[in-house]
Amino acid sequence: MSHRNLVILTKIILFYSLFFILMKTVILFQGAWLIPNLILMLPFAILALISGLQVKKGNYSWFFVAIGAAIIILTRIYETQFSLWVQQQL
């Protein structure tokens, strides 16, 4: 695949991570569970930080795109179950 696709996918991961963090922040102010949502925000904060650094430096990696996509997909699939489990453990 081309370098252009790599740049686009990295930026998608960056914008999606920032959107997810913003979304979780908004629902926290609306009374959602604090601890599960903060834990769910953590991998997206890391993804946003790494992808932001990659965009800033112009140094992109297919490995990061693959790991980032996997984290996004798995988090979205198991988000509800994980939130319920964490809340029950508290």
C-alpha cells in the first residue's frame, strides 16, 4: 500500500482517538460511571499521543496502524461488557 494511505490511516486513528476521549468526557459530565470510562479512555489517550507525534514528525508506521486499528475494534466490541464488569468489581 502507498505511503499516502499510511498517512491517512494514522490521521484517522488520531481523530478517532480524540473524538472518543471527547465523547467519554462529555458522558462523564452527564453522570456516567467514572472509573470504567477513565480506564476506557486510557488506550485512546496513548493512541492519540503516539499518532500525534507521528503526524508531527512525519514518521509513520504500518505496525502502529495495525495495532491502533485492533485496539479500536476490540475496545468498541467489548466496551459495554468491560464497563459493567469494572463497575461490579468496585
